[in-house]
Amino acid sequence: MSAPGVARTKVRRHPERGQYDRATIDAILDEALICHVGFVVGGQPYVIPTIHARAGDHVYVHGSAASRMLRTLGAGVPACLTATLLDGLVLARSGFSHSMNYRSVVVLGLATEVTDGAEKLAALEAIVEHVVPGRWAEARLPNEVEMRQTSVLRMPLDEASAKIRTGPPKDAEEDLDLGVWAGVIPLALVPGTPVADPQLRDGIALPEYARSYRIQNRRRTRR
């Protein structure tokens, strides 16, 4: 399924980097561990970082029912959700041509509060599994009080686009003979060794999903 390359999400600066197919958009959203949601309240713009998860044709975000962001978005305020993966620093021969290799997604639309209990619980599961696959089955499920204290919003992927830069620096022809090193410094988010909670009860072993956690293993498609 392809996302329409509508005017509002069309990539205009470096249009050759724009991609509009859902497979690319979904893969970036699925790999990113955090997104930023932008909205305007009383003429003042805000951009808030938050955890997300994609499930099918929607992106879900959650938080406290008292959250200004969630209450504002749930009222039908237009929103912009972005996610970015940084893959490398691009060092050119000139300062002007320095860049970064990245994969990003922009989603525009209206968020809707999830009120159906089953969908809300499924969305919370998707968010937990998005961050640490395998965790939901082991952790205690939210109780009724916690569910009431939590708001979940879904945002459709009807208006979305990806922008991707890969490859070496693109210096001007006259700079290629300069005695300056040029190339790419690859970057990757790498998990460290898990650190147990100081209050962890004796005898609880480190689960395999935490022991072997790898960001690159998270690349998968949700349906």
C-alpha cells in the first residue's frame, strides 16, 4: 500500500530524497524509538518528544490523561509527527557541503482519542513491544485505574512522506583536490549491558530479550 504524495508532505528541498511508499515510511517509524509531535495552542507552537508505535495504518502515542499535548490533540488540533534516524556524519572538504545521512518521516493529520478498551489495550501493547519486543508478555498488565489515567491517541498515515540521505559527501568539483579528509562517520544506537534495578528481588534472571537486545533486530513490518 502506498501513501499518497499529497502537496502538504511533498519533499521540496532535495526532492530526490523524498519517498512516499508505505514500506519505507513504515520501516522508519518501526525502527525509531522516539518521535516528536508538533501542535499549536493559542498561537504558541510546541514540539514534544514522546514514545510511539505504528500498528497498521496508524501511529499511536500515549501519556497521562492530564497531558496538555494529548488533551489538545484529542480536541482535533492539527498535528505534525516526525521521526528521525541518524545514520552518519558526512564530512565534506568544505564546511558548506557537510551533511548527515539520515532517514526521516513526517506525518500530518488529526489525532483521535482511542476510547474502545480493547483497542486502547492493544495500542499500549504495541507501544511496549515497539520499544522492547517480548516485554509485554512478562510485565504486569495495566489495571483499571492506570487505564483511566492513561490517554492513547491514534494518527492516520494518510499524509506521510519519508526523506532519506545516504552516501558520501557531495563536494563541488573545484574542491575535490583539496588536502582535506572527506568521508562518512557511521553512527548507530547501540545498547549497553543491562543494569538491574537495585530493588530487584533475588533469583530473578535477566530475560533473554534484554540480554540479546539489538536495535537492528527490531526492523520488521507490523500489519
